[in-house]
Amino acid sequence: MGASDRGASTTAVNALGVRMPAEWEPHDATWISWPHHEPDWPGKFETIPWVYAEIVRALGAHERVDILCHNALVRENAASCLTLHGVKAAQYRLHVQPTNRAWLRDSGPTGVHRADGSVALVHWGFDAWSKYDNYELDLQVPERMATVAQLDRLVAVRPDNQERLVLEGGGIETDGLGTMLVTEEWLLSDVQVRNPGLDRAGYEQAFATYLGISQTIWLGEGCVGDDTHGHVDDIARFVAPGVVVLAHEVDPADENHHRSLDNLQRLQRARDARGEPLRVVTVPYPRAVIMNGQRLPASYANFYIGNGVVIVPTFNDANDRHALNILAGCFPAHQIVGIHSVDLVWGLGTLHCLSQQQPAPRRVT
């Protein structure tokens, strides 16, 4: 497919030598979707645009932020909020695009490098986590992003029947060298089933085809309160080749304890795509964050790695400083910025859930 072809392709993309880069590799931009769906944050929505403005301020100093806005009024409100927050206009772009929700990690496409170093966007099927009925607008997000970015789309299909492959970006985590982290709860349980009938081997084949993955490490369960049913980006993240940060709860009385202990043991037994053992760095959970009797998926592992900056959710908790220090040790060349997320997590996600990186082209020698 030529560089001028901005349409969609169902080519067997493994033949193109695609590779999903690690999040710490250079970005051309970070994409977010400005919040507008008030039911995602009942009773707290008024605070959320200001959290987004702080996210753009932190990222915009290091890379461009492309922002989808539901309509012209949302665009106007976003521009006003960003201006009042002191964000420079040159650091972001606003694009009118109707959406259902702001969780762009999951509704948006995944950037990959092709053999010639160019970037393409893998366009997954999306069904709102097999949980909500209103997602028809979010289905248009990948095409809109590809058009704005002037990048090709690669439409992902199931390896067993050629129907659309439903996946979300929050469920996949890679070291950029062929290793993938996913959870069994997300893809193999009988709750919130994305692709009925697709088994472990089928998913691994799809990861190889569309993301260049040769080694998939299956963790068990995600964290308590995660309505996506087990996304890995709340529990385990690569921070360097061979190094995984794992959210680990040491209190046996906490619901996250047995989950995180099982995942720790799985990672300790695992090998990456190079055949090497993993080094696991544990980060604590904050105290349980409760709203209206519901435990929320508050986790420091939902950080986002930008160009020279790592933004980390914080929760007015004693473990905030401890988590920030651990991540500073993992990213000595990056600025570490805490973003207050107690209100944000009422929407059942935080920083990684709402962002999606657009990889920079790779120089091929």
C-alpha cells in the first residue's frame, strides 16, 4: 500500500513487518478527546475539564497534543479552558469530531511501525467494552485520527473468521521488542466477551499479525473496580526492555492482594521475546478510593509516558510520593508529573485510559 493511500486495508500486515513500538519511543503527538459526556462523572463533571487542561499543559511542553472535540461548543469550551490554564496555543490542536466518551485509549487506533519505518494505525473493532450500548460515534474515531494525521489505517480482523477484531488499547502493553502483556480476565473469561469463540491461540496469532508480537505473557486478573474487566494498563506496564512495573497490594485483607500476588508470580516465571527473565518493580496501590459505595480503579500503574515526561495519577494518598519516587527511578531522564485524579477516576479511568500516542516515524538504516 503506497504512502499516498489513506484508506483502509485488510492486508496480511505481518508480511509488512509491523511492530508496535514501546510507549517510551518518540511520539509525533499524543491524542485525547475532550470530556463532554457528563454521566461518566456524575456530580463531578465540572472539575474534569480542568484536569484535562492540566494534562495538556504537562504534555504540551514536550509534544503536540491533538484533541478531539464533540462539537463546536465543546471546542470553544476546550480552547477557553486551555487558555485560562496558561497552555500555549502552539502546543495543541483542536479537531471537531463527535464522540460518545473520552476514553481514547480504547476507541482510538494503535500506532505501529512498518518495515520502512513509516507509521500506520491499526483500526480495531470497538463495542464499548461489551458493556454499553451507545458507541456508534466512537466507531468513527480511528478514521478521523488517520485523516488528520495523514496515516494509513490497517483494519484488524479475526484470524478465524475474518470478522472485525474487537480490542481496546488499554488491554495491550508491549516492550517494543515483541513482548506483550495481556490479562486472561479481559480476553478469556465469559464476562464482557469481545470476540466470542476466539481462544488464546487466536489472540496470539492476531497480536503477531497486527502488532509484531512473538511472546504473549498472560496475566490473571486486573484491579478491583475496573469496568473494562481486566485491562492491563491498570496493573502492569513495561518501563524498559525486560522491566515491568506491577501494581502490588501487600495487605492480605485487600481485594487486590491475591490478584496482584498471582500476577507477580506469573511475571517472575515469565520470559520475554528475547528469552530473558523479567525484572519486576512493584508499586503500591493507593488506599481504596470509594465513591457512592463503589470502589474505583485507582492505580499508579495508569501513568502515561510522553516525550521526556511521565504523567502519573495521584490520589491525595500517603503512597503518592512513594509511587512518584519509584517511577522517577525507572525514568531518570524524564520529568515526573503527578496529576490529581481523585475526581477523574470517578469516570473509571485515569491518564493512560484517556490518551493515545502517535508514534514518530522510525529511521531505517
